[in-house]
Amino acid sequence: MKLNTLKPAEGSTHSRRRIGRGPGSGLGGTSTRGHKGAKARSGYKKKIGFEGGQMPLQRRVPKAGFKNINHKEYFAVNLSVLQMLAESKNLTKIGLDDLRAANLVKKNALVKILGNGELKAKLEVEANAFSKTAEEAIKAVGGNTTII
């Protein structure tokens, strides 16, 4: 057996169809594209969402709502979480870096402190926003709030 005498098994390969090479080939004329229509034309490219001239779904369905471009998404952190963090790490000052280190908020997220839970420790808290109840609860214990 020599490499130059190797051939594929009988019937395992087929010659490719040469479309559009005249009527003698049997594949001339419309070249397997059928008659007329967008798909028969050269340069046809399937358009996403095109429904053959029928009004497409994304244009039929009514639009609703409003997206405010100035909307700010805040990560909510409750007072109970601050209390647990202060107890576990012996902290008197809690900032955004401490919350990120404890994996409570994402890297560049805005943080809002909410008043759910009970705070016993006197804390200095730094955040982007505070709810009224959270601010009152922190100050009632003798702590301090700082808005960044």
C-alpha cells in the first residue's frame, strides 16, 4: 500500500452540484431558487424579525412604560447587616470598602442604608444614601452618618 494509491471507499464521496452552469447541467435556469420573490434575487440576506411583509411582532406589540436615563440603582443594606458586620469584625467605622470586602455589594455599586433591623453599636457609617429611619436609628445610638 502506497500513499499515492489511496482512494476513498466506493460510494462514500459525491461530486458537488454546479448550480447555474447552463441548461445542460439540469441546474440552470432558476438555479434551484424557484420563481420570483426576494429569495430568488441576488443579494438576498435574511432579515431578523422579517415576516414576509406582514407587520412584524416587535412592531405589532404596543410599547409601554418609560425608562428614566437619570435613574440610579442602589444596593440596599439594612441596619441588621451593619450590626452583624460590626460585631464580627470589631468595627466602629463602616464604609463602602468594608461592605465590598464582606461581599455585600458589587464593586462600583451605589449603596443605600435602610432602617430594617436593630442597631446597638455606635457606628460611623459612610454610604451614598440613607433612609430617614436608618439615619435616625444610627444617630439614636450615638453614631454618625456621612453621605459620599
